[in-house]
Amino acid sequence: MKQARDPDDVHAPLAAYVHQIELRGAERLLVLSGQVGARLDGSVRPDPIDQLDTAWDNLENNLRAADMETGDLVKVTVYLVGQVDADRRREVLARRLGPHRPCMTLVFVSALATPELQVEIDAWASRTDS
């Protein structure tokens, strides 16, 4: 069972996330490696928002491979290099998450694995099988 909470004595979430999710019971846990904005052919578009969308595509493809979906995400960490338009970033994340609110952390870093990469997303997902 997953229980999402925003404690009354902690500030309201600043974006599309929840402060905590507790897992109890017979949950399957999926831990994903960081997903970057590389397309299937290995190419990377230079725009960080395009990379965010592609990285999210890769995240969703990984979830599907485990018979999970976006609503099963419990923890998402987004790593960004440099300045990325905050409004466009929030729009992409809100669109991709829909009404679901996982725990989320946003981290600005000086570099990722290769110079063209500006976005990386790692995530944890959990699902109870019926």
C-alpha cells in the first residue's frame, strides 16, 4: 500500500509533487537508472526542454517494460545542467505527471555523463499486484 502525505506542519509543495510516500505491504519496487534525453537512435537534441520530454519518454518506456505506469512513481529526481526555463520545465512535468504527485527533487549540477546532456531523471516506482 502507498500512502502519500503532505504533513500539516510542512510548507505546501512548491510544484507537482508530494512531500512523502510511505510503502507498506506486498509492493513491487522498481528502481530506475537515470534516464537522459537520448532518442532511440542515440541522438540528443540541444534544447533542454526537448531533452526533458525525451528523458520522460524513456522513463515511461521503462515503466511499461515493468508493467507499471506514471501513477506508480513514488520518487523522481530531475538533474539539470545550467539554466532551464522554469515555466516550460514545470509545464512538461505537470503534463507528464497529470494528477499524480510523486515525491520529487530538482537538482542543478555542473555536468552530466557527456557534454551534450543537460537533463537526467532517475525514479523509483512501486505497484501492488492483485
